[in-house]
Amino acid sequence: FGIREHGMCAILNGISYHGLFRASGATFAVFTDYCRASIRLAAVAKLPNTYIFTHDSIGVGEDGPTHEPVETVSSVRLMPNIDVIRPADPEETAGAFVAAMQRIDGPTFLALTRQAVPMLNDIDVKLRREGVLRGGYVARKERGKLDLIILSCGSELQHAFAAARELGDGVRVVSMPCFERFNRQPQQYREDVLPNDCRKRVAIEAGVTEIWYQYVGLDGKVLGLHQFGLSAPGPEVMKERGIDAQHVIEAAKSLLAN
């Protein structure tokens, strides 16, 4: 298509309207704004398109702030009838593709990283894949009394795990790759994952923070971005903007101290 994201996504709609094939298209996540109207129409029309959009955060690094999504992923989450899935590793990504193919009453937006991410082998493979289908799941269960919940998704889930290991046995880690799928789960499942009696919660994502407050509540903290990125190696940009395990630990300790 060349630099024609709007045209690409409009053509996906035409293919889906025809009905013979499952349509998908790929570009950088930051260019969602070029094709938002076509994506919105797919959501309105309940077309089962799959958007495979990569370079999903400031981890892009050297390309600089023009190519580093900050508000993009959450802006799509705000659109009705589209599932936004931001997987944390290759196994969650496999689950994300299955979820996209299973959905036939609306589009799915896959937000994938540019940078390499670790295999999260502390989590069972089946749990990672099937957990994506439910939108959110307990990736690390506390041992003993539950004191704190750390929520994350995508490339930042590794920081949630690193922080939990440092903070001790009373910390649960919840992977939340797809808010929309999680919110469609039965109330009892959502309560099992995020029990109401644990109000000390920290969320971390390399994006705007506001949408996470539906899960952390008024008593929780969200670590995210309130400004655009930088032109530097991805890990340096993440560290400069406070997206790392140490900042999660500090936020958690401030909650646990009260």
C-alpha cells in the first residue's frame, strides 16, 4: 500500500464485507491515526478485521517521539466493539492471534513491540495462551496472605514480575493483555483475579495512565507516561520515563507502608 494506512484499512473493510476471507493489515502502531476512520467503521459494522500493529511504545527508541506511541493504544481501547490485545511474550502473542481468529463480531487490534521481550517461562504456556482469551489472568499467585496486586501488559509485564520477586510472597501479578475481553468475563472470574478486598494495587504500562484506574481504583497507583518519548536506545528511553521495575517497587512500598 505504501504510506497509505487509511487505504489499507479501507480495503480490509471491503474484503471483510465480501466475506470469503479473513482480512488483516500491518503497520506501526503510531500510524493508527492515519486509518482511525476505517478502523472505527469496522467496529461499527462488526467486521472481523485483524490489525497487526507493531512498534507499540516508547521502546521504539531511536526513531524518536514522532514514531513512539504514547496515547495511541489506549485511544483505540476507548473505541466501542474493538478488542485491543497487547501481549507480553511470544506465547501470549500466539493466544492473541487465536483470539483474533475466534472473534467474528468485530475487529481485533494487536499491539506488538519492536524490541525483544523475554519468554516469561515462570508462567505455564497453556495459562499464557488461554489467559489472553479471557483478557486477564493471574500470572503469579501470592504465597500466603495477599498484600498487593501488580497489573501490567505487553513489554512491561517483565517489570511487574521483577518487582514482585523483590517485594516478596504477598504480591500477585496480573497480566491484562485485553481489557475488553476481561470486562466481558463473568463477575466471579473478575473478582477471582482482582479481589475487591485487596485495594493496594499498582499498574505499569508505557502509555497514558487514565484507563488503568478502572482496575487500580482510587487507592492504587499507575505508572505510565504523561509526556512524549525521546530519541535514544529503547531501554534508555524506558528508564528515563520511569518504566522499569524499580519504579514499581517504590510505588508498591509507598502503598504497603500505609
